[in-house]
Amino acid sequence: MNQHYTVRHMQPGQRFLLRRTGDRYTLVRRELNPRYGMTYVVQHEGNDKETTLHPQCYVKPIIRAAS
């Protein structure tokens, strides 16, 4: 069964792949914005700048196996 995840399902510190572009991100934090509701602040892999993603963006969690 193929489960669909969105940015809304991710936890702070969790890494994920944006399905639409294949770019890798880390969820930095969630912020409650009185005007827009919950805002999801992310950091693109290889870039120090923070940005936001729409909560309904489809993502694939990056899960590393223990060595």
C-alpha cells in the first residue's frame, strides 16, 4: 500500500523529499500565524536560507537504515 504524506505529517528535524521536484528539505519548525494558520518553515538541503512550503505539498520521508 502506497501511503501519501504531506508537509503537515512531518516532524521538526525530519528530512524529506518534495515529490514534485525531487528536492530535499528539512522541516525546521512549525509556526502559528494568526492570519494564515500553521506555517511550515523548511530548509533546502545545501542552503542556509529558510523558506516555507504549503502544508499540502506531497513529500516522501527520508528514512535511513541503522548500520
